[in-house]
Amino acid sequence: MSYQIQIPGRIHSGNGSVSRLADIFSRDGVKKALLFTDKGVLSTGIAKSVFDVAASSGVELEVFDGVIAEPSTHDVDRVMQAARSAKADMLIALGGGSVMDTAKLASVLIGATYTVYDLVKDPSLARKTMRAVMIPTTCGTGSEATCNAIVAIPEESTKKGIVNPALIPDEVILDVGMIARLPKAIVAATAVDALAHVVECYTSKKATPLSDTYAIAGARLIFRNIEKAYANGDDLEAKEALLLGAFYGGVAITGSGTTAVHALSYPLGGKYHIAHGVSNAILFAPVMAVNKDSCRERLAELCDAVYPELAISSAETRATHVINRIADIVKNTEIPTSLAKYGITDKDLDFLVEAGSQQQRLLVNNRKELSLDDIRGIYRKVI
Ligand SMILES: NC(=O)c1ccc[n+]([C@@H]2O[C@H](COP(=O)([O-])OP(=O)(O)OC[C@H]3O[C@@H](n4cnc5c(N)ncnc54)[C@H](O)[C@@H]3O)[C@@H](O)[C@H]2O)c1
Ligand SMILES: [Zn+2]
């Protein structure tokens, strides 16, 4: 079997690494850059460091702050209408997955003849038209590492991934300063999303030695630091571990792909607008419990990597420990554990089962083949 993994061209890391933008500008001879961000990020003031580096490097910045959280195809198209005619040498994304996905799409849409609607139908159309630098401000989606951009499709009440190697960013800056003041609830939801990436990638049917390496490294960092970062926002060491773990999760996705947690989560984002990290968190332990029969050894290996002190226990005990830890993390970080809070009831079950079971791009990666009854059982458990 041959296999591969993709990683962005250059990764800069460490507190204050946003200053490396100056090197990037000078190496690439950048005169003007487009900065994609959103109003929530701008209101925190963290963009100042980017503005300062651009000013001291003599680089003109044009700011697009109209990115919508969990963007739909229409939201992306609206931003593209504004950005289409912008002339620049480089694109910078400063934000969470929503901003980075929109900017990644811009990196293949600005100057192109196809639209985002065409890409949803045929992702193979994408060709890179502009170099892109990602600066994540949540901890996080790992979008800074992946060749995916996720968009909501309102007409189908779900979300879809546009996947093409051209979407891999060129440079990534993992600066913990960007998440130092991130609100607790966003730390929790985005870090659990990253944890889902590494656990799903490790237990994916498509896992390879390359994706395993990144998934294990990410799992160690996230399992051990998520509650610390949640409990103490000033614990920058824990937050830096999450930022790195989220990036590793993104790399693992390019090698193996997520599975049923993400698949069943998409209708919850697409129709009920539940934040991506929250809908994953609600489904995470229940899906893994159903998957356990088919993933016991893989979950036990993850346990060995993160909790070596349990290595003498049976595979069943170690696999169960990982699932229990996931459930505890969701509780300890005060993320909802049920869909009831979002007004979802039994009457939504038929829609959820139908829409969830259609997410075959990811369901085919799941080691356990989920029947419609399995899927109904999972949704029913969290209603
Ligand atoms: N492309 C991929 O590989 C991939 C992977 C996972 C998720 N996603 C997508 O990413 C999106 C979710 O991204 P997300 O979870 O990072 O959240 P997000 O980008 O939607 O941001 C959530 C909120 O946090 C705010 N925010 C961001 N950074 C902040 C900061 N430092 N301080 C204060 N507020 C801040 C934003 O303004 C926004 O209101 C979804 O659309 C999801 O489908 C993409
Ligand atoms: Zn995710």
C-alpha cells in the first residue's frame, strides 16, 4: 500500500512568531496583502500585531472582515464578490476555522473562472491562484494544515467539505499570543474538535503510519492539556500544546481523514447552526462507544501513548478509558452533552438519520460500518 501526507510549506511556531510575517513578506517580495478575518477577532485587538508587522515591512494591507462563522456557500460567494478584483501578492488568514476556510477558498477563487458553487460540485477544479498564510486564533480546527474547506449548504441543510491539495496553505504561524485571551467556551469547543480529529484519524480505516505519527503526537498534547487550558486561561504552556496538537490533527486529516463523529455532526451544523466543536463534542463519546468493538485495539494504542501507566490493563479497559476520558473532558469543559438545549427532539430524528447517513465521504473511513439503526441510536442517545 502506498500512502502520503501533506504539510504546509513552512511552519513558524512559538510565542511572538507572528513577527515572522516580516521574513515571509521580504522573501516573497510582498507589496500588498489581503487580510481575511472576522469582526469577533478584530474586536479583540490581536490583529494589531499583524498591522504592525505589515507597516514596518512597508506592506499595504487590505482587510476583509466580513467572514461569517461557519460560512455557507453564499457567505463565501459574498466575500469573493468583494475580494475578486483585489490585486495583491499574498493572502493572510487571521481567525478560526471559518476565516481560514474562507481564505483558503479565496486562494483558489481570486482570479479564477469557477465559483465556490462549482467547487462544491467538482472540487478537482481548484487551482491555487494566490499564496496563503494561516494564523489560527482558535485551538482549533487544524484548518491551517488541511486541504479541506468546509461550507454549509443551506439548500441541503448540511455541510460539505471541498477537498483539493491546492487548498493546503503555504505558510502557517502558530503563535500562542493569538489565543491568550480566547474565551473559555471557544477554547473548550475548538480543542475538543481538535481532539476528535486525532482520535478519529487514528481509528480511521484510512490511517497510515504517517497519519498515526501526527495523530498520536496530537493526542498526547491535547488529552494532557485541554482541562488545564480551560481552567486557567493564563496557562500559555497548555494553550501552546493545544495549538500544536490542533495543527498535528490537521496534518493527520490530510493522511487519513475523520470518521463518524464529523459525519454525523455536519447536519447539526448545517441545519441547526450548532458550532462545529460543540456538535462534535456532543457526539464524540457516544460515537466512539458504538465504534469500540471495531476500534478496540486502536483506542487501546492511543491509551498507551497518552496514559502509559495503564499499559498492563486489557485492551478493553484501555479503550474504555479513552472513551471515558473523552466524556469527562466534555463535561469538565462545560460543553453541552445533549441536543435538547438546541430545541432538537425526537421529531428531528428522521431528518438527522437521513442527512447523517449521506455523509459517505467520511462514513466510509469509519472502521465500524454504521447501520441506519446504529446512526438513529447515536442521535437518540444525545437528544
Ligand atoms: N478545513 C478544515 O480542515 C476544518 C476542520 C475543522 C473545522 N472546520 C470548520 O471551521 C469552522 C469552525 O471554526 P472554529 O471552531 O475555529 O471557530 P470560528 O472560526 O467559527 O470562530 C468562532 C468564534 O470565535 C471568535 N474568535 C476567533 N478567534 C478568537 C479570539 N482569539 N478571541 C476571541 N474570539 C475569537 C470568532 O470571531 C467567532 O465568533 C467550521 O465552519 C468548521 O466546519 C474546518
Ligand atoms: Zn473538526
